[in-house]
Amino acid sequence: MVSEVLALLEPSRGGTFVDCTVGLGGHARAVLEAGATRLIGLDRDPEAIRRAGAALETFGAQTEVVHADYRRMAEVLDARQVTTVEGVLVDLGVSSMQLDAADRGFSFQRDEVLDMRMDTSAGPTAAEMLADVDEQTLADVIYEFGEERYARRIARAIVAARTAAPIDSTGRLAEITRRAVPRRGYARIDPATRTFQAVRIWVNHELDGLDVFLRQAAQRLAAGGRIAVLSFHSLEDRVVKHTFRALQAELPPIVRVLTKRPVLPSEAEVARNPRARSAKLRGAEAA
């Protein structure tokens, strides 16, 4: 949704923009080519930092990529004595690079090591967390983050299965999950999909502090500055929607919401990139 992001951010105004999840640098490049004076890219994935740095190298001093979680944006800006910015972009969730990379453990399309960490340099893997979690907590994780109706069955099956052998591969976790979900005719999605989403969100603390970050980012915007957020599941989108509305309702308002309803990908984009089908884009402008 590059064109939709550019329409919201309006980088042709110039100034400093922050891509809080720089990934492979695609959005960052587009923002710079559209007129941004300076871009600071953040990502917690070391591989993304390496690849984005190479992709944006031609922009020289205009751009800088930093290994940091997007929730550390204020800290990164303070270290560079940047008080306000003209635009902030956040692309939430797992990236195509992470899904496609071998041995990251985000997808059950291949049987690989069950890692799931977005930052491979820190924190426990999904396999390590599943080895220790109690059944009730795991059921809550799968229900809350995966919106999975069979969360208790799946949690019970995972805890029972790990007594026989560690759950250390994507194939094993997917198979345990599939066996725990009752089969009732045609299934629109693989029965393991929601559980994988839930475990990934849990491992990476994806929803922790999202609302706090959005408030801090909004307060960093210069007059007329804009923030754009891409989300890929209802849990993220709900936080973004309610936080933007709350910031608009304050007296005086901190932002003006630009998207009454989320902007969705075009049919052409979904045909070209099926992973974009669940994307929702919301934006707000400094009031």
C-alpha cells in the first residue's frame, strides 16, 4: 500500500520522517523519493537493518537505520536531538521477509526451528516459552491473541504433547494444533493459523505498549505532521482506532483523525500480493 501511505503522510512537504518498522526499506525509499528531507528507519530485526541499510545506501546522509524496537522511537530521536518530526510510519506485524526466511519459525508452510522472534538477538524463542508455560496461561494467550474458539483444547494438547518430546519445530506445533481442532467440513484457513498468530504475538509482545507508543508518536509530530499505521489483524487495528479517537477527543485535541474508516488495499494489490488482503491503514494529523 505504498501509494496509500504516501497519500496520508505527504512527504512532499519535506522534513524528517520516521519509518518505525523499516523492513526491507520499500516504504522508506518511497518516502524519500517523494520529497522527505531526512528519514530515520527503525527495526528490531537485525537482518532487516542490514538489508534496509544496503537498500537505502544511495540516499547517503539523508537516511539512517537503527536497530531498535519502534516503541523506543522517542529514545532514538532524543539521542539525535530531534524534537519533532513531520511524519511517522508504523507497519505492524510480521514482514514478508520474516515469513519467507528459513529457520525463523513464523510459518508452518515449512518444518523448521520454532523461533518466531522478530529480534533474533534477544529474548526466548517460541519453543522455549512453550516449554515452560502453564496450560491456563497458554489457553488465555491463544484465545486472546488468536481469537481461537478451541483455545483450551489446543493448550491442553500442547501441554500433553511436550511431556513426550519438546515442541521445537513449526511442523510439530502445527500438527498438534490441527489434531486438537475438531474437523467440521471445509475450513477456510488452516486450523493452525490462529494459534501461530497468537504465539507470535505473545513471543514478541506485539500489543504491549502500542497505545502508549501511538500517544508518544503523536506528541512528537510537528504542526501538520502526520502518522500512518498499517495493521494486519483486528487486535492491532482496534488499538489504533481507539487510541486515535481518544487523542482526537482530548481538550485540546492532540490529533485530527484522517481516516474515518481504514483504507484497504485495492483489488489489484491483493491480486499482486495476497498477503496484503488483511491490511488496514489508518492515519492522523497533528491538531
